Amino acid sequence: MRLPAAVFLCFLIPIVWLPKARAEEPVDTAQAIIQSQIGAFLNDDAKTAYSFASPTIRGKFPNEAAFFDMVKKGYAPVYRPGNFAFGRSRVEGDMVVQEVLISGPDGKDWTALYQLLKQPDGSYKINGVHMVRAAPGPEI
């Protein structure tokens, strides 16, 4: 019995595309989280911005106000980006490192290297951001 080509493709396509979709899922999730947090900063929504912080960051900044103040003072390009775009990414186990190319409020270019960690509940939280005064950034 010969199978029509359409039936064959129905079985082949999921096999070909599924591994790639699974491999990119943590990166897509990380990018959505970063974009949401930057949106919260732009809307001065401290509560939402703080909700994306990992337990480690929450330990250093135990409330929304302290966290928001730290971001305003130390991460102006993230707090008020002119433009931003996602660059390279790397997934290592339960960690995602995502490069974000940012034009700061002063017009200077920055690279922010975000580290996100998978939590016990399966969500990802931002565990740190390293700012580099150049674009593109160092190897990740």
C-alpha cells in the first residue's frame, strides 16, 4: 500500500520541526519576560517589574521600591531605553543568557546580558543583568 505524499508529510513535519521548537522555547520565554519587564519600567510599574526578579535579586532588594530605585540609578538604559533588540542567546541547563542591544536615554549604545534562571515552578526569573558600554557585547 502506498501512502499519499500529504500523509507522509504529516508524519515527517512534526519530527523535523518539533526539536527546534523545544530548543527555542526557553529563549522565547526569556525574551518575553525581558520585554515585559522593560515595558513595566517604561510605565513606572514597579510591582510588575519586580515580579520578574529571581529570589536572589529579591533577597538583595526586599521590596519593589528598593528594586525600582536601584534600576533607575544603576541601569538607566534598561529603565528608559530608546530602542532595544534581542541579540544572541545561550541556554545551559536551567539558565538562559540573553543579549539585549539597547540605545540608552543619552543615545549611547549598550549591551545588557540578562541571566534568567528556571524556577522550581517551571517559570523563568531574571537573576541579573550585566551592562557593557558597547554593542555588540562580549561572547556569551
